[in-house]
Amino acid sequence: MRNLRPAFLLLILIAAASCGGGGHSSPAGPQLLPATIDGRQAASADHKIAVPDTSGIHPMDVNGVLQDGGFESGGYTYWQQCGSVNGFVSTARAHTGSYSQKDGYVSAPEVNGDSGLCQQVTIPASGNLTFWVYQGTNESSTTYAYQEADLLNSSGTVVKNFYTTAANTSGWVQKTYSISAYAGQTLWIYFGVHGDGYSNGYVYQYIDDVAWSGSATPSPTPPPTATPVPTPTPTPVPTPTPTGGPTPIATPTGQGSQSCGVSCGVERWHIKTLDDAFVNTINWTPTSISVSSLVAAPVPSGFSGSNDTTRYAPYETHTYTVRAILVGWKSESDHDFHVVIADPNNTAKTMIIEPPDPGCTDACASNFGSYYTASRNKLTNCFGAVPSGFTNFPSGVVVDVTGVAFFDVLHGQTGVAPNGIEIHPVLNIKFISGAPGC
């Protein structure tokens, strides 16, 4: 409706008001943000961009080395989701190698919100930030939608805007910016696009070959895997390198006795409460991953629902952060919160996440009870007491969920993934949008 004459537009608005409002129906099921159809929302000059929560259980890698600048890992080991709509690592276009970062869509409709990837680093003492961009849009200005690159602080506030454009580059263009003014600061490098959901608009941006130049940086090193709290300390058993599907870890020699809590659950109870003998094999640096990727994971070879002593690598030995829409929840007989989440980009893809009751046997002995309590409190403080029957959350609540992957037995659970994978236990929940005050 951007091309309608003002007088004609006024007549339409008056007619709509006299009929009790517009005639657009809301789509069924959970959604991230409603698409803007009849009107446009100008972007705020001082808007914040949602960044991952690094104040929780596992700090990000901030060793000053910009990692995976070519996105050739093909995933989210170092780059994280930032904003309210997922960005991607894509093979559709690359400056060098096989991968690049892709934000937004190359055709209508326009992305609704901020979509991008970011990486937290300590800015080096001197030099420049260099990278390559490939941009496109049918917007004529940055009023409603744009491509951008920024330095963000831990609150998501823009500290340095490198550019805000509505550009069509028709090819790869190199960008170089001085970063010396921010030397020593720990900040987020963010590349993304912003849009207002306009049904006839599009805006996109590819990023590749991000690097520091003109300054000495140490050789890249893998991210740390330090455990955030004391954990049981049996003799470590190396995790076999997977070949194909996940590989079970060798069976440990028994469990320690428990002296706290009440009996709550049975099935794989030590594993799902992090009180198993191999909790120290878990990589505590979270990897960003989508719901769709997790529900597509292969069921572990030889998986058994009665196996309460071993972890199935690689999934059950990793911590993940998942950006998702809250669908619904209820309490379980084992005191867990049964929470269903959906992929914002494909709400048909759902899975279960569960924070255990820290008052249960094994959960209270795991040394992770404070994380379970905090996660449960974030939900109840926002939505009230957990219901006994499955109840939908308000539409459009977007969260980042951090926890350890876990395979459960399929027994007709509401919202269960087809492979039975869950985030269980949940260690942290961060509200991104759709739930003011939470």
C-alpha cells in the first residue's frame, strides 16, 4: 500500500474503521512476529539487537581471536544467533570456500525483525575489521528495512555502527573499518538485516571472509570446555570419535549413593539430571542450533530407554542453545516441567525441553540444582504456576534455551520430536521477545 495516494488511503482507513477493523485473520499456531501487511513500521534509530546471554552458566569464548571468519565450519560453533529471527550459514553464495552468512530473504516477504549472526571477541590492540558483503533489496531507503554491521555491547546496544544501508551491490564488495578505538573491549561483532515484515518487500545480505587486518593475533584455538560448577569426578573415559551416527560411551562402573531428595523418576534418571558418572565428558560451551536440526538428528545406534549409565555421543555430550517459540507446558508426574518449543522458521517442527525439580533424588545431588531452580522460576514468574494439563503459552514468545541434549523413549508425549530428542535438563532460559517484563 505504499503506492496509494494519501486521499484514497484515508478513505480506505475510514471504511475499515466503520466495519470494525481490518479483515485479516491471524494464522493458526505459534508464530514469531505478525507480518506487517496494511501498514509499515519505521525502524527505531536506537533499537537494541538481542544477543546471547553470557551471564549464565557458560561464558563465550572471548580470547580475542576472531574464529571461523569464512563460516567454513558450516554451523554455529563460534557464530551465534542474534536478533529475533534466525540467520543462517548458507551454501547459496560464497566469496571463497563453500559457505557464507546469509541474513534475510532474497524475495518477498521481508523479514520481520532483526536477523543476523554475531561473535563475541576482545578487540585487538590495533588494526582493522575487514569482510566481504553481497547485498540486495527492493527498498528505496533505510526507513523500514536495511542491511547493517555493528559492534554491540552485552545488552545489545549498538556501540559502533559500521553501516546501515539499503544497497544492491550486484556482487561481492570488500569493507574495511578501523577498530582501534575499541581495543581491549569485549564486544559482539554483528552482521544482519532489519525488516518490518512488508509483504511486497525483501532485503538480504551475505557476509564472508571476516578477519582482523594490520594487527597481530594469536593462532586460533578451540573454545574452552571448562565445567562451570563442581561435578562428580570419576575416572574420565574418552568419548569415541563418531563415525556416522552417535556412539555410546563405555559403561561406567556403577553410581554413587544418593542422600538427598525424594524419589521422582525412573527412565534414564541419572542422565537427565546430570548425576551420571560421565557428566564430566560434556562440552559446556553451548553450540547454537535450530529445533529443525535437532529433530533431524539420527537416533543413537543401539539406543535403549533402560540405559541409565551411559551417554550417547555426540548429542548427549554437548550443550546447545536453541532459539525457539514457546508452544505450551504442563507438569509431569516426575515433577519435571514438560515444555514444548517450535522452530520459528518452521513451527511444524517441535520438541520437548524439561527443567527437572531440584528437590528430586539425583537432581539435588548433581550440583546443578540452582540452574534448574532458576530456569523453572523464569517460567513461573512469567506465566504463573505450571498447569497440570497441557496449556498453550501466549502466541509469539521467543526464547533462547540452553541445556544438554537427551534422547527419550517415544511414548506419545505431547510435542515430542520424532527422534525423541529433548533439551533435558534445561540450564538457562532467556526471553527474547513477545513476553514484556519476563
